Amino acid sequence: MNVEQLFSQLWHDYTEITPQAEQIKQLFAATDGIVINDHVAFRTFADTPLQLDNLEPLLLTLGYERQDGYQFEAKKLRAYSFIHPDSNIPKIFCSELLTDQLSRKSQEIIARYTQQIKPQELDLSVFWSARHWDMPSWDDYQSLMMETEYGAWLLAIGIRVNHFTVSVNHLSSTDSLGEVLQRVKSANFNINSVGGEIKGSPESLLEQGSTMADRLALAFADGDVHEIPTCFYEFALRHEDIGNELYQGFVAANADKIFESTSAA
Ligand code: OOG
Ligand code: NI
């Protein structure tokens, strides 16, 4: 599978539970033609066969290079970003939940599910493999939600793309992230306003905004059906660094707030 086929598979998997992304993409395609993807993101559980260190080699095989590492102490996450030497290929942001830092109760809940992950030789299909464990009970989901929204999300959704990202730099109709977000709002989609709708500034070289995740009714293990957040769509505007190159990195302070796009509010 080449990188192009991978991203087409990922888009298919993502839009299946994130119909807003296809609608918003069409909105911009209508005025801008082609919509370029800046990056995608994945989430996983540390200390399992699906941990970040086991996913990384799959990306390296595709020619990606590890770009940087990030810590999110309050959220108990760590992450790596990956960049491809071919600048037309989207970047990848991959985080993992450091479960050993959670309360014993949360650790026990997560372990009951992650113990079901089979030891396996991973291939690229892991990136759209979703849950490797039974659907959680609503009780477990809610209990986890009180301590780690990321953990609850990951337990219900599993390993699959968490968001695609419109590259605002490549839009022909505007060079303003504020205008982009306004247009998305006018089409009746909710924007993540944690810390302000625009995360970052021209000075930090990366401005980002995102929708609030779509919501999908899912049947939990006890048979109850509940609507929960799935995935969201992001918009990124990159600025030139001192070498007059568009900054290609991520900004941890922005990311910390983008994570909140899957929270319920
Ligand atoms: C990833 C959040 C970070 C970015 O662009 O900084 C991110 C996530 O929600 O899993 O995507
Ligand atoms: Ni992102």
C-alpha cells in the first residue's frame, strides 16, 4: 500500500463516523477546488501491543521521520509528530495515554479491555482497526470520562483517524483562519472554543481551529444506546519562520486545546 492509498483508506474510515468532514470539505471545494490535508492524528493506549513505539515503525517504513516529541502532563499523554520528506504528504500526530499515571480504578477499567488486544504483527491496517476489545459498558465509559475524556473516547472508538486538517495556506479563497472558522460556523457546525476559537498566533508560527466532534449513537455493552463524540475536522494556518519557510512543526499549547474537540460540551 502506498501513502496515497493509505490516506484514501483513512479518509473513508474517518468520514464514515465523521460525516461533517465530507460536508465541510465540499463547502470549501466549491470555492477553492482542491482541499489539501495538513495532517491527521491518531490516539492509542501506552503499555499495550498498540503503543506508540509499536506504531512508529509502520510510519518509518512509509518514509516518515519522527519530527518532535510532546508531553501533556495534565492530560497524561505523550505524543510524537511525523513528517515525510515529500512535502505533499500530510504530517501525522500520534499520541498515547500514559495509563500508569491514572487512578487505580481507571487503570483497572482500561486493563479489562486492553487485555483483549491480541499479540500480533502490526501492519498499516492497524490505523483503521478501531476497537481491539469489546464495546465498553456505559458505566465504564462514564466512569473513565470523569478522569480522562481521552481514555473514554479511545475505549469507545479505538484506533482510527481522529481528525483530518484543512491546510488554510492552500485555500485560494482566503488566507484568514478567522474567516474559515466563520464560514464553518455559518454552515451550522460547532467550533471548539476552549482557550478561544483560534489556538496559537502568527508569532507561534501555527494557528489552528477545529470543529467539535460529530456525535454518533452507539450501542454500549449493556445494550444501552448513547450518543457520543466521534471525530472532528481541523483547520491549520502556518506562518513563515526566520528562514522564510512555512513552519512545519506542531505547538504543544495549541494541541492541548485541540484535544478538547472530542469532549461532550
Ligand atoms: C490530537 C490533538 C493535537 C494538533 O494539531 O495539535 C493536534 C488529538 O486530538 O488526538 O491534532
Ligand atoms: Ni491536529
